[in-house]
Amino acid sequence: MNGGNGEGKYASYQIRTMFESSTDNVQTPSRTCPVSEREINACSSTEIRGFALEELPTYDILPQIYLNSAIILMLPIMKDHQHISIDKRMSATDFEILGMNGMISRSFINLAISNFAEACKWVEKLDYRRNNNKSNELIVFDELCGTCSTKHALLKRLADENRESSLRLVLGIFTMNSKNTPAIKGLLSNYDLKYIPEAHNYLRNHNQILDFTGIGVNVNEFELDLLEEIEITPDQITDFKVQYHKDYLSRWIEINKIPYTLDELWEIREQCIEAIAQK
């Protein structure tokens, strides 16, 4: 499928529905739908925004002007290969940590970390490794390691303690492939897969992605690989995230006729995560 102007083909696109609020005119994204591999390979790299859609569009998306009586705006996503420094990423989100605001704030103060930018640097430098108990809000301090889930949940809780409401914790599903994740190239080849839809947590400050996982994620390229995203709470990085991810994979397997069961694909995914951790 070509873009609306018929110019060129790109790697991926995002489908997001936006709903206008009658009270504050703020538009908040809802969940989106899976797309087929055929469309990912052939569609325009476009972010499609609709307003007040009664139904989410299915994976057969066309560059229409109207859908369900709603205007669809198609906005190109620009690809930027430059890595954004942490100072630039934090220019609009830094704040002072006040120790009396909560146990996470006090834990950072005890490390002589007094602002959010320094907290993000500290978190980003920690080893990428799974934690023993993701429900423990202080587990990153206890084990001095973390994943995208525990690291960003910690930073979101820190922001909440200090009443910084602009930062949102996001769960995104993206195409994990050999280009954006070189460590899994051999595994994907062994299982004859071009990519696996993977769940990833990060922060958003308005429309800017902030990623402090510490595994070299290029947020500009990552956004091009996003299939869908939703805002979550720090408490949802455990069972909710796993179930959401598995539900997506089940639909993806069915739509794309993937020759693996959900359990088999999940095991392949686990091998990929282990390969990433070893790097």
C-alpha cells in the first residue's frame, strides 16, 4: 500500500485514535490495532490521527479522508539518526527532588542525587538485568540493575512524588528486528522470523520519548518501529504488561499466519531477551 501521495515506500507506520475532551480540549491516545507484515513492509511511514472514532480501524488501512465520519490526518514521521544527549532530553523535564516527598525521593537524596536529570543518568548507567521482584518499588536500588519496566516505573514514581504530571509511563509494542536489536539477529534467522513484536516501556514528555533503559536505544529510530502504544501506571509493569503483550502476539500470529503457537513464540522471545542481556 502506497502513501496518500503515492511517493515512495517506507518501513512502518503507526495507527492512533485520538479523542477530544469536552472539558479541556486535550487529545489523549487510545490503544491501536495490530497490522500485518505485508502492510508493514509496504505502507507509508505515517502517523494517522483520527478524532472521535467509534471503532478502531482494522489492519486494512487506506489513505482515506473520512472514516466513520471522522477526519483522518496523515502526518509523516521524520527519521533522524542523531542520538539525543541526556542533557537535551532532560531540558524540558528536569526538576529538584525533595526528600520529604516519598521513599523514592529519599532514596535518591541518600545517593546525593538531587534532581531528576541526575536520577535519569544514574538509572541509565545501571546494568540491564531482570529484577527478582518487579512489584517492589525499591528493587532497582536494592539490586542495582533493572529493565525497561522497572527503570522507567521508578522514574515515573519519582516524578509523581514530586508532582511532575507531564511525564507519562508508556507501554509500546515495536518490531524487534536484527537492525534495531543486532544481538538477536542469529535467533531470528534460526527461527525464520523477520521480527517479533516486543513490549517496551519508556517515558513520554508530551510527544518526546525519553528512554533510560541503558542498552543504546535510538529513540528517533525506535519511534519508526512502533506498532502501538498505551499509557500505563507503574503498577501495570507486571501482570498487565505480560497479558497485553501476549494478547497482541496472539492476534499477530493469526493475522500473519506465523507457524508458531503463542507458547513457542514466547519461548523464542525469552531467548532474545537473554541474548540482549548478555550484550
